[in-house]
Amino acid sequence: MRDRKVALRYAEALLRTAKPAGSLIACAESYAGVLEVMAAHRDLVIFLDSPQVREQEKKELLKKVLGPRLEPLLLDFFNLLLDRNRIDLLRDIGEVYAELVEADQNIVRARVVTAIVMPDDLETKLRDKLAKVTGKTVILDKKVDPAVLGGVSVTLGDRVIDGTVRTNLDLLRKTLGKAQVRL
């Protein structure tokens, strides 16, 4: 992220505008769609970032391509970013905005790493347990990594709950390495 402080300021402004208008979730979904389009069409990003292209041309393109599919408030926001020469922060602002909307909706993300794909029943139990602990709705971002050998590692905010076989074997190795052996 280029400048999280600036991205946060703009994302908070969008949140403060979208929430009273009743379009908080709609703006978040539209913004995510715009980021997907930009990821798929690198030429659009280059066009918007280009200092050789006039602002009015950029605004017209956004209106023509994205306008019919976007919340009017979001299109106005993108135009504001163009006016303030901050369109290069569009992705960063979108990521921060998504985080703010999830926090506003009492949602938390948990990164879960397992050696194999977690069965649906265990996934549900883990999600319910984490929801009970946090008091929030939990979304699991799952990753399969055979290097963990077994068990599960959960990263929830700045907390890590590591119950993987790999970590336990490493701890055992360190403990045994420190043990004094008498002959």
C-alpha cells in the first residue's frame, strides 16, 4: 500500500457519506467490482494514471464504462479522486474501505491454514467458535499448505492460534535441543 494514511482518510470520507445515504453495502460491492475490472484491464489503470490524458476525458470514460453499473455516489467519489489527483490510490482506498465496511457491519476475517481442505462441518464449527470468542460474524479466508503437516493455524487480527503439527514438532525439537543429557 502506497500511503495508508491518505487511503484511510478518503475511505473514511466515503464511509461517512455512503452510510447515511443507505448505500454502504452497495458502494462496497460496486467498489469491489471496479477493482476486479481494473485488475483484469491494466490498460484502464494506465489510462487513468496518465498525466497526458485530461481529467475530463477520464471522467467521461468512467461515466461511460462504469457509470450505469455504479452507485451515483461512488461515481462522484471517483470524480473527486480525479479532481484531487488521487486516482492512483483507487485500489488502496478500496481495500481500506472494504475493511471499514466490515468493521462497521461487525465482521472480522480469520486467516485459516490447514494441511488439507477442511471439511464443511469442521469449518462451520471453527467459524461458530471464533464468532463466540469475538462476538462478531467471522469470515474464514482459507489456505491449504501441506507444510503444516496437520492441525490448523488461525490468524485473527493480530492474534495467532497455532495448533499445527509443524509448529509442535519445531517446539519439541527446540525443547529437546536444550535438554541436558547425562551419560
